[in-house]
Amino acid sequence: MSNFLVTADGGLTAAGYGACAAAAILLFLIGGLAAKQSKGRVLSTKQLVFCAMAMALAFLTSYIKLFSAPWGGSITLCSMLFICLIGYWYGVRAGVLTGLAYGILQFLQEPYVLSFFQVCCDYVLAFAALGLAGVFCKSKNGLLKGYILGIIARGAFHSLGGYLYWMEYMPESFPQALKPVYPIVYNYSYILAEGIITVIIISLPPVVKALQQIKRKAIEA
């Protein structure tokens, strides 16, 4: 059933797209206000540029799909890594805010609306969770640990949405005995597959060295 924001086929009306754009702006304003109130620390212009570049690279590589799951989700060319990098470089706040903005971009790219909370789970919260990589920003092997935490947290939100809204799409061929874990199996199948590929790539010595050099440029004053 269509309404003011959503069309009958689950897409967005012009007003719906406008509401999403307004939500993105509001999120940035709230995030900026929170940053200013936290010991006066704000993202510098240079850091904002790196955040924007990482988000753009994530969005670009999200189009390079090695595999697409039938009911949403795909294995991409390391697209989740770029959001996790922001958390690793600048901390949880910057990572989560970048993930929020990226989630809205993903929603505008391929919107599917069942309910407001489903949109929050599948787009806003799931991609914001990638910013939790910042938890390990000062740890040894922090990028690896943070990336694993970020993708696991993303999968948790997708799985929550799966339990609430997507169970009816479970294929008949799926073992009935495993029905209670279907959303977990479905969502983590493509998330962990991409995660394994990315972990292998970022563990290669030349990539490790390159990422260290980029980090130095990203965080130097």
C-alpha cells in the first residue's frame, strides 16, 4: 500500500527521498554538535576529507559485487573496510557518523521499505555499526580486530531485521530444524565471506605497509 513517502512497490516517492536527505543532514548536525560538546574536539577539515573519501570509496566498491544474495546483501570488493578504516583512524564517533551517512547512501541506492524499524536495522544501524572498529583504534593489530568487530555488529542488526521482517522469505529448501537461525545464517553467509576475503587482503605485507602509510597521512596534524 502506498503512502506519502513510500510507493506501492516498496520504493520511495519524491517526498521520501527528500525526507532521507533531510535525515542525513540532521544526523551530521547532531553528530557535529555532540563532537563540539565533547572536550571541544571536532573533526578537522583534513579528517572530514578523509571521511568523505572513505565513504565514496565504500560506495563505489559496493557496486563491484562478487555475489548477490537473493533477498538483499552481497559480497563486494572490500566495501566495508573503508568505513572501518575511519573508526580505526579517528575513533568510534567518527566511524559511526560516517557509517550512518553511508547507510543512508545505501538506502538511496537500493531502497526497500517494509517499516521504519526495518530501514533502521538494514541500513542506518547496520552500516553505522561498522564504525565500532574504532574500539580498537589504539590496540595492536587494531584494524584487524576492529574490522572483525564491525562486520559482526553489522550482521547482528541485519539478523535482527531478519527475525522481525524477513522470516516469510525463508526458502522451502532450508532445513526446518535450522529455521530459528535462518536470519543469522543468511546474513552472515555473505558478510563473513567478504570479511574473509578482506582479512586476507589486509594481511598481505604490501597492503599492511600501504595502510600504515595512509594512516600516518590521515592522522598527522
